[in-house]
Amino acid sequence: MTGDGINDIISGCYVADEEREKGIAYQHVIAGKADGSFEKATPIKAADGKPLILPGINGDDRYDRSRICTHPFACDWDGDGDLDLLVGNFQGTFYLAENIGSATSPSWKSQGEWIKGGDGKLLGRGQKKISKSAPFVIDWDGDGDLDILTGSGGGGAQWAENSGTRKQPSFNSFQQLIEKPKPVRRRFFESEEEILPSNRTHLWVADINGDGVHDLLLGDSVSYWRKKEGLSKEKFNQFITYWNAEHAEITKAWRELGPKPDKKSENYNQVSERSNKLHRKNMEHVTIESTGFVWLYLGQ
């Protein structure tokens, strides 16, 4: 990214501290050093000398989700020998910042373009399974052009086939590459082996086992509950039974209050207190783990 022949790391962010009021995210480069360590992250600058940002599909609307939660991927998009940037975002669309400099002295357009599908619509927009796009660009089907793969806020992996050419890409709508497993209807797990792939996925393509076929590494984000240390299994199982029944009753009670309940009513206060009581008991019995896993899918 810096043209010095040493590998760097690039990253987006949810929103830049400097632009929090405007709802704008920066792209960052963490420059590699000769000794294998890294410099402090700095914003990637566009050709105009300002931080490279996504312009926003809806203009300067601070609530425009196309400008936040960015995820850049460096690739030679136009085949001219230097690195361009394809950036995903919260909305699930894709923004291209072309490198108008060179491989050794990169300079990215301050006014890039939103990638469109073959139907003329923004790629990814309006598709139920695409949100929080995190692109990976590669010739997935081996036909000599670049396709787009992405994870999603909803989980799984999708790909958009390039039905055009290397120089003039044209993308079909995303299709499912890896389905998100059906959710397990429980929150309590005794071991990590019981957990399945979850939401907010990012992916990487590599030939992991050296057989010449693309494999997928899929990272996710998951929150799960496990037995609190020192609590007997018998008491934990009793609590699970209690929690499931009580949670179902509370959920039913909230639904009966309707979408706009009177927060001063006795019924509302009773259900609210019941919910708080269950939460307090939950903290006495479980430890909540918020983490993520990397899943390997071997190509065939």
C-alpha cells in the first residue's frame, strides 16, 4: 500500500472519531516495517490529500449507512498493475476507489464510483442476504476475470459472478455460496464444539490444503452462554429449564402489550420487573462469552 515492498495491513472502521457527528468512516493503513512490526494506523489519503471516504449514496445524510462500517480490500481492479480499493459498508454495497498513481506511488481517486450490477442497480443493495459487505476479489470461477465474494451481517458467504471481462466487468446478482446454518434454538452451550457458524461474517480465499482448489476461511461473531464456574451441572440444568419457560412467558407478555405500550401502566411495570428479575438470575448462573471463530470450508 505504501509502495516500499513491505506488506501492510488495511482496515476500515465503524465511524471515524473525527467524523462522528457526520457519520463518516475512514480507511486506514497499518504500514509494515522491515523488522516485521507495524506502524500506528493512519488514514488512507485520496489524491486530494484528504482522508479517503465513501461519499454516501444519499449525499451528506449522517444516517446514510453506506458511509459507515467500512471494509476495504486491495486488488488490481482494472489490470493496470497497481492496487485499487474496493470498499464494503454497513449497507451492503461496494465502492471503488481507483489508483490513479502507480504501484510504487499510489494515489486513489477522491471521487470513486459505486459498483453496479448488470441490471444497472447498485450491486448488493436490496438483496436480503447482503448487509455489512466485506469484499474479497478473486477469479473465483477460473474464467480469467475478477469476481466479488463477500461475507454479510446475516452470515454465510455470497459471490457475484463477473459476466463481463477483466477490463470491463459486469456483475450478476449475488448468489449464496455458503448458507448460514439454521440457528440453534438455545443460548446455552457446554462446549465450543456445539456452536455453529453465526453472523457478521468476513472471508478469505486460499488453497489451504494445496490441492489447487479454492478454499474458504470464514470468520464470524457470536455470543453464547455457558455455565458459571463453580455452579453444579444439576443446578445449571435446573436454571436452563426455568429460564426457557420464564423467557417464553415474558416474550408472550411483551407481545400482548403491543408495539407502543403505555410505559406508566401497571402491566408494563410488571412485565419490566419480571424481565429484570430474569436478567439478574441469569447473571448469577451463566457467563456470557462474546467472541468469534474461523471456519474452514474446503473446496471440491
